[in-house]
Amino acid sequence: STVTLDALSGIRNQQCGRQNRTTSACQDYEDFLENCTNSTLQYKWEDGKTYCSELIPACPDGCPRINGSKCSTSDRDKGLPFWLNRCNSAATVFRVKELERQTGTATGYENEDCGSYSGCERPDVEK
């Protein structure tokens, strides 16, 4: 079966307000981007207009404490629950399992425990 990314990620579960002041579930990504009412997902763009984002990274230069990022693990992304913890392998497994659940299709995706990799989640921050 088919599932849209809007449905999978939770965009359609967000509320959107329109110019006629009615509020209802966001219809699609464009509706969400321009009309979502969730203030934690809103940001001002250079044009002065307020938009919404499915993910507002606390650490835009990469994952916390990985790849030389200056962000710490206490910095937290804001966004739709589906996209949070983008640097966490367990969260990635959740996203894959949710895709499998909503489509009824097994992906065959397997993810080994992070601890089986040298330096995983414990990178050398001195580099």
C-alpha cells in the first residue's frame, strides 16, 4: 500500500489556520509550511514571514558531539516527533518500523546496536 510522507511524518496531524480563521488538520506540506498553528514549529524567514518546519535543528552543523560539531548532546532539536533524534540509530529504526506499519510492507532493514561500533555515540571530540 502507499503512504504519503505528509501522513507518515505527522504533518496531517498538525493544525493549520487559514485566512478565514478556521483551523483544521493540515492538508499537505505546503499547507503546513505556511499555516501551521504550533508555535514550537514556527520560525521567521528573511522575508519577515512566519513559516513552520518539520525539523528545526538545535545543531545545524551536524549531530551533537559528532563530526566536530560544537553542539552538545543537551541541545535538542524541535519538530515533529517523527523527525526528532535524527542522529540516533534507534530513532531511525522507529521511522523504518513506522513506514513498514503504515504500508504493510517489510523493508528488511536491520540495524545493529550502536555499541557494536567503535566510537559510536562516543566520538573523539578532540579531533
